[in-house]
Amino acid sequence: MPAIVIGALIVILPLFFPSTYYYRIGVLVFIFALAVVGLNLLMGFAGQVSLGHAGFLGIGAYSVAIGPVHLGVPSWLCLLGGALLSGAIAFLVGRPILKLRGHYLAVATLGLGLLLAIVLTNEARWTGGPDGMGVPRLVLFGWSVRGATTWYWIAGATFVVGFLLALNLMDSPTGRALQAIHDSEIAARVLGIDVARKKLTIFVISAMYASVAGSFLALFNGYITPDAAGFLRSIELVAMVVLGGMGSIVGSLVGAFVLVVLPQALTVFHDYEQAMLGLIVMVFMIFLRRGIVPSIAASLAGWRR
């Protein structure tokens, strides 16, 4: 049902767009929402904090830049390769990192994100260094994908697919095991759940979500810099998860929408734009502590009683 509603919104919203600028905003919302869905699976359902998730977004972004420019590999193949590379790195580093808990895990993932950002910044021969590099257009069956309108439908459709996959995962035995781990790792072990394996699995899946989102972001903008993998981007993704609602897949879209659209709407305040954004986010978290979607859902449920 939620997927049908979201699909209907994707189709209906363009009827009210006065210009292509709004298509661009829509593309960014769907791209970041895709990354946030993956991070929400890790944080909201498995209870594992990641402060370096933008590193995987950067891997995906630079895969579709480096592959076509330096290696002559088609962009669509680089997109898939970037997702596999992100998953492989998440698998390798996740085994030791996910043995940590609480703030130790947060610091370890922060270190991973910083390391990936440093590599992308320093390997100037491949990545263009701090100045970044251009990204060739995505070409599918001889058709060059360009324009905010086209990307709106591609990003929207991809988000719906990612949304459905996440919902199915949460309804599966793996999803129920992850929720048990979130509640209590000790109790989950007593029930016979392989905690380490489940945590590693969701970490890999989450990384691949972020990588695909990063590839889309780079292909859409036509340019990428190491800022895409920076610490502030990781914090932004975490803020989207918390704001929309941890453990809510729909909340991932809402959180991404708020933090993509609000900065655009607040430009009328000029020099006070960032201060107003921070104030609004604080108000949201004070009065909607569980996140926008779970808090509103709880209020509606209480009102019906």
C-alpha cells in the first residue's frame, strides 16, 4: 500500500511543477531518499550507527566517473561495479567494525568514512583531487540520458524499487532477526540468531544502497567532488534518518524531502538561511522525538482510540 501511494505521488506531482527546477529538486529527493532507506535499514532496524556512510556514496559516484573516463567502461556497468565494490569493502571492514557497539562503533564508521574521503581527495590522477572531475552521461542502448525531467522518472522508479526491496526484507525472517538484534543482541543470540552474520549482511546491503544513490547523483549532476563522501554528507544522511523516523521506510523519504526542500525554501532569508534550517530541525526533534512519520502515526492512532 505505501509503495502504491508513493508511486501515485511520483506520477501526480509533475502536474503541479511550474518549471524544470522542481524536477531537479524531485530528483535530489529521490536520490538521497534511496541512500537513507539503506542507512535506515542499518540504524533503524539493526540498531547499528554509521557516521561514515557517505564514503560508500562517494565510491558509487566516482565509479561512474573513473570507469568511463580512465578505463572506457560503460557508465551502467560502472554503476553495478560500484555497488559491488561498496558491498565488498563493507564486507571486509564490517567484520571487525561491527564487533564494536555504541559510540565505539560510531567512531569506527566515522574513521572509515574519513579514510575513503581522504583517498578520493589525494588520488588526484584518478579523481581530479579536491576540484573533482566531470562525469560522462549515462548511455543506455544508444540513448543518452539527460535532463531533469528524464532523471525524475528514473530516480523515482529506482526509489520505488529500493523501497519495495526494503519492505520485503523487513517482512522476511532476516528482517525479524534484525529487529530482535535491535531490541537486544543477547536475547537474539539466545534465540539462535547469528548476530554477527545478520549485522554484516545489512551493513553490506546498506552500503550498496548508498553506492547506487551516489552513482545517480554523479550522473545527474555531471560532476563530482570529494565532498560527496565527506563527513558533513554522512551527518546529513543520519539527520535524514532521525528526522524522518528511525525504523520507518516511509520516514526515509520524508526525512530526505525535508532536508532537501527546506534549504531551497529558506533562501529567502539570505544570511540567516542556515540558522533557520537548524531552528526548524530542532523544533521537529523537540516535538516529534521519534521522527516525523512515527510520531504522526502514533498521534493518529491515539486520536482514533
